[in-house]
Amino acid sequence: MPSGRAVLYAVREKGVDNLWVQPLDGSARRQLTHFTSEKIGGYEYSKDGTRLAVGRGHADSDAILLRNIPH
């Protein structure tokens, strides 16, 4: 986090990502977001540290096998 007093990190539980804050003084972590779906692709604080941008979405993937492709 911009203040340097805590660490911001993502946790994936049951396929859903949320952001958590862990203070460096050893106090309890706290959940910052409460999303119920999707994954977090990235997150970043604004330069002045007053805003947090979070990119979210889902990933689809396919495996395709091509055989006997003409040259």
C-alpha cells in the first residue's frame, strides 16, 4: 500500500479473487473487496495513493489439435 504500513494482495478462494490488506504491525488482515465471481487480472494504486484500480474478468481457454494441414 502507498503508506508502506501494509501489504495488499489477492487471494483466490473457490475460483473467486478478492483483495486483502495485511498490516505490517502484525494486526489482523482484513478483506478489502467482496467479489462473488471472476478473477482479478491486476490492481494498482493511483500515484497519490487515494484510489485503487482493479481489473477483473474471466479466462476461457481451448485446446485445438490440427492434423494433416496441407502445405
